[in-house]
Amino acid sequence: MKSINIHQAKTHLSRLVEEAARGEEIIIAKAGKPMVRLVPVTSSEGSRPLGSLAGRVRESEGWWAPDREIEALFYGDDEDRESAADPSGPGNQKDPR
């Protein structure tokens, strides 16, 4: 483990990053107090194999059921949808002109 002050870290950041990438742990201190640790990123961080939760997650009942409130926002309420489906409904008649 290597400890370095913040001024030196700013001056030699590229070199310190290379050292950390090779596996050396570097502590950066401010006024003699350790503040951060510079370590390499491991390739497995944040990656999960596809299907790793298969069989462990279940959908609640009605999960895929349509939400009537949201449908009404998109398509209008039931009356609007019925008149749109009925060619003789209000608003769907041909202009007599």
C-alpha cells in the first residue's frame, strides 16, 4: 500500500492510475489524513449473467392486466371507445354537405 498527498497525486495522476491498474493500492491523503483509496476496477463489478434470477422472481396477480385509468388517458373513457367503434355513433357520421 502506497500513501501519497493530494498535491503529488494531482502531479502524478497518470502514473498512479497505471500503478493502481496493476493492482497496487494507493491511498491519497489531504493534510496527512487519508481521504480516498485508488484501486483497480474489477471486471466482474456490476455484471450479472443473464437469467441469474430465473425462477426467483414472480409476477403478482394482475400484473399484466390493463390499467383502466391509463387506458382512459390514451384512448378516452369507455363511452369514447364505444363511439369510435360504432360507425353510427356521435362524431362518426358523415358531413351532410
